[in-house]
Amino acid sequence: TKEWSEYVKSVEAYIPTYNGDVNMWLNSYANTVFRGCDYIVCLDTAIGWSKKTLAVEDMQYRMYFSSTYSKLLYKTGRKEEAISILQEIINYTKDKNGNYAIQLAKMKNGEKIW
């Protein structure tokens, strides 16, 4: 957890210095935490990063970023919120049988998605 705490601190320090559209970077950092960390404080921070990306106007990017947000919510025990967001993504993308649908089924069954 110490390494993840340092990672999060580094990202937090870097964000204000970035010039440009930070959304792709925030999503990437949040997804990295999702995939490798189980420490709730770091996951909660990543949720904050991910939530910031949802303000993007482009719907394709918003759906992409929402997927990361949904996974983070799920991993932190916010299952119903995660499922609701993932269902919105599926409704928008019409991805009834693809990766989002598989992920949704796993969430509904309480299975690990990381």
C-alpha cells in the first residue's frame, strides 16, 4: 500500500502542472489504480480523478471514461451505482454482447472484474 500511496501522491502533484486536456491522463491513472490497488484510500482518490473526466462533452469519451468510473465504484463496494452506470453505457453504445455486457453480467453476479 505504501507504493500505491506514493503513486497517488505523485499523480496528485502532477495534475495541476499539466497543460492541456488532462482527461485521458486522469482516466489512465484511475484505471491503473483500479487494476493494481486494493487500498480504499487510493481507490477513492482514483474515483475522484475518474469523476472529473465525466464532464467531457464528447459522448464516446464520456462512455469510455464512465467505464473506468463504474469499475472503480464496483471495486469499492458501490455495486448498484456501478451497474447503473454500466447499463447506461450499454444503452448508449448498443453493446449488448460485447465487453461491457460481459462486465455487467459479472457485476450482477458479484464476480471479480479485475
